[in-house]
Amino acid sequence: MIVPTYNEIDNLEPLLEALFSLPIQAGTGWQFDVLVRDDSSPDGTGELAERLAAGRFAGRVIVSHGQKAGLGNAMKRAFDEAIERGYDVILTMDADFSHAPADVPKLLEAINSGADIAIGSRYVDGGLIPGNWPLGYIIRTRVAGAVARMLGGVDPALKELTTNFRAVRREVLERIPYGDVQAKGYGFMIFLANAFVTGSWKVTEVPISFHTRASGDSKASLSDIVEFFRIAYRLNDDSPFKQLARFITVGLLGTVVNLGVLWFLRRFFPDDGIVVLLSAIAIQASIVWNFTFHTRFTFKKFRRSHERRIPVRSLLTAFGQYELTTALTQTVIFTCFVVLSNLGVFYLLAQLLGIGAAFIVNYYVSSTYIWVR
Ligand code: GDD
């Protein structure tokens, strides 16, 4: 069991007492040691850990020391050490009683029932967050979760993304390149969460009751937040944010193609009688452009990893669906325009709102139905 500590002098001894009083061996069959990873806490937590490891918890507590380099780095070093010592399952929890010792057996039971990874979750049925949880905390974890999903593309099926309360089989950690990720702070938690759900392991979320820390302060800093965004951004190439940014880019270039083709054709066919036909050709050119680049660039995952080429049938189906969608979006723009301008909205604004609505429809249908197999 890994417990990272930084200035936890009031919490460490009560926590170890609570952990060693748990009926873990009787209940789950597991024996455990506690690895305290302290980063030179100025309040003397490291020295206290040493005294406890040599005294009342001799043989059951191991202390590892380092320089203060953030929770992420502390966890990496502690993982290295636990793996080296050959523990079958590595359980991690905060030292500040925000994770209840009474929930530890639940994580181990989940592992006993076949899970490779058991995550202590505040956000699944049965999970509890304290009624007096400060608003700042709630906002922070909610925003962190949303950022991890939108910017990082972490699977929405996983509800708890930022916790440090989990039990993991050693083989899992041995196969995750956690040492390579530049994560000093809390960004490390979403790196791990993403690695867990993108691997082929059985992941279970176990409901836990979360508590406001018993004493001391949170160590999150502004640089942790900046780092969190950087790590989230790099997690997945197919995150909703990146996909949307690519969709907009392709669509804007498609507009340039549309106008360019129309201008080009008009130079050769200046007859006003066929301008409508030229417009239709320009629209088709932009549809082909958008379709090609949405397939190859925006929705890269449309081509499955084992395929050299996307099957022609899938391409034709998607193309047909995209043609229908563009017809639908024209209808949306037109309907919005007619309704809003009849309500007295300025005609350009009415058209712009229609374009906005059509864009939403287009993106929704494209990402949910067309480039999905
Ligand atoms: N060794 C070491 N080094 N331990 C650290 C460091 C560090 O640099 N920074 C924090 N810790 C330890 C703390 O002593 C505590 O045991 C645990 O890591 C969590 O630190 P807190 O400072 O209490 O975290 P928090 O309250 O901001 O974080 C909560 O929210 C995070 C984001 O959701 C906890 O629930 C975290 O688990 C969670 O990741």
C-alpha cells in the first residue's frame, strides 16, 4: 500500500493505526505493508515515519524519501519501488483521511473478484462526497473531469478520473510507461486513468465515501493546473476538442473551396443563365472536399487500426449520409432564416443563427452517425 506524504505529521500515525486495525487478512486473504513516500516534509513527517517504521509498526512500514517534486513524481518513484519489491497488488491512497481506511477492503475484494484495477470512485452509485465539501473543491474536480474528457478524450464510461485511491495488479503497472510521462502533479492521475481504460484490463469502479481532509492543506498549485491541461491535451489524438477543431478547420477550408470553384467556373462560363448550376457544382466540390478530409483527418479513427484501407462500401455509405446531412443543414439554415426573419430578427443575424444551428446539427450527425463504424 503506497501512502504519499507531504506535511502530514498529524495524519500519519492515526492513518497507520487505522490501516493496521482493518480485518484485511481475515476478510480478503491479503497481507500488506505500507510504503510511506515522503518528500522531505518540513513538518517532520519523514522522521516520524522512520520512527514508526522502527518502532510500533516495525516490519510493516517501509519509508522512502525524496525531494519535493510533486505528487506525480512521488507516485512514480513509489510505483518503481513497489514493483521492485514484487508486491502482487499495489494500492495507493492519500494520507489525509480523504480516503477512508474502511474502504480499503472493498478495493481488494474487487481485485479478488477478478478486476485488474479497482478505482475508488466518488461518482458511481453508492459513492459519497461530503456535504461540507468546499465549493472550490467541487468545481476543481468537476472541471478537471470535464477537461480530461473534452481535451483529453478520456473514456466517459470512467466516472472517477482524478483520484489517487486505487488498487492495481503489479502486471498492469509494469506495462504502463508511467515513468515517461512528464507529470509533476495531479495530471499524473488522468494519465493513469486514461492508461487504465485504453488497455485491455478489467477496470472496476468501487463506490467510496470521500472526506474533507482531516487536517492540513491541499498541495495543488497553479503550475499543477497548467500541467494538468498540457497532459490532458496530449492524451488522445481523438479527443472531442481536437476532433471539433479539425472539423471546423476542414469546414472553413471547404468554404474557400466552394467560393474558389464558383469564381473559377464563372470566369469560363459568365452566362448568368447557368450561375445556379455553377453554384451547385461548387457546393458539390466543397462536399467532396469536406468528405475526403473529414474521413482522412477529422475522424481519423474511422479507419480502424488494423485496416490498410477503409472498405469501399463503408466509404460509399458515409458519403451518401454526408450528402443527406448537407441537404438537412441547408434546410435548417433556410427554416431558421424564414422563422427568425418573420419574427423581426435582422436578416443577416437570422441567416447567421441558421448557419450556427446547421453547424451544430452537422457536427452532431457527423460525429455520432456518419464517421462511426
Ligand atoms: N510525497 C509527496 N510529495 N506527497 C504529496 C505531495 C508531494 O509533492 N503532494 C501531495 N502529497 C500527498 C499529500 O500529503 C496527500 O497524502 C496526498 O498526496 C494528496 O495531496 P493533497 O494536497 O491532500 O491533495 P488534494 O486534497 O489537493 O487532492 C485531492 O484531489 C486530487 C484531485 O482530485 C485528492 O483527492 C487527490 O487524490 C486527487 O488527485
